Amino acid sequence: MVEVKRRRSFEPGHRLKFMVLVDETPECDRAVHFAVRRAARTGARVVMLAVAEPPETLDWLGVGDAMRAEAEAETAARLDALAAEARQAAGVDPERVVRTGERADEILRLIDEDEDIGFLVLAAAPGTDGPGPLVSTIAGRAAGHFPVPVVIVPGALSEAEITALAG
């Protein structure tokens, strides 16, 4: 059984955080849209996690290091763009975290490190091919052992509907 650290977001000196994964998928924008508006409504904070996938082992003459640096720079640029949108749209200044690794592992690692994270916000893909691999993994096999509640924004909702539901 996985040991879950106590969440401290409602203790003095702490504040609830909504965590959202930033990636290149269209559903990422929907998750960010919900998370920043919900945080603004409830006085919570937002943590945006961007995970650069590690390149295949290409350590010959520093190629692997260069590829890692490029992936991290691209990931950070996407993160900065969405953070700017969050500030402009909802007045929320999100905390930004960039990691290199496997997405699911880095999500769990950050939740373990930050006891103020109370919710993970993901969005489902709108098509008929299923909600997407990350949502399937977290809401499926891992759901019974996940350390925080997972909010899944349905892919068929419009921005106006997401805004209304976020509060």
C-alpha cells in the first residue's frame, strides 16, 4: 500500500493548490482554464507542472545533453505562455515547475514533495478514442491509490461552460 502524506493546505501558513500538467495536448488548455478560474474563485493557488520527456540515450559527444536542454527550453516556453494567460485571464500567478522524466512519475513526485497540493486537474480528450493516456492511467488503475482527488474536465465542454463550472 502506498503511504500518502498528509495534505496541509488548510493548516495555518499553508494554502490549497490546484496542480495542472502542462503539455502540448489541446486538452491541456482546458485543464489550465478550469484550474486557474477555480483557484481565483476559491483563493487557492495553481502549480503548473511541465515535464520534458527524456531523450533516448544519445550521450555521444554531448548530443543527449543538448537534446535534454532543448526539450526543457521548449517545455519552459509553453509553461511561461500558459502562465501569462493565467495571469491575464484570471489574475492568478501560477507556480511553475519544470522536470525531466516520465509524466506520471513526476506528477506523483511533485504531489509528494508539496503537501499543499490538494487536487490534480486534468482534461479528457473530446474524441471517441478515449480520454487520453494520462487520464486513463490516473483515473483507471491508479485511482484507488492516488494521493489527491483528481478533477477531470470533460472534453466536450466549451470554455464558457468550464468557466461557469469553475465558479
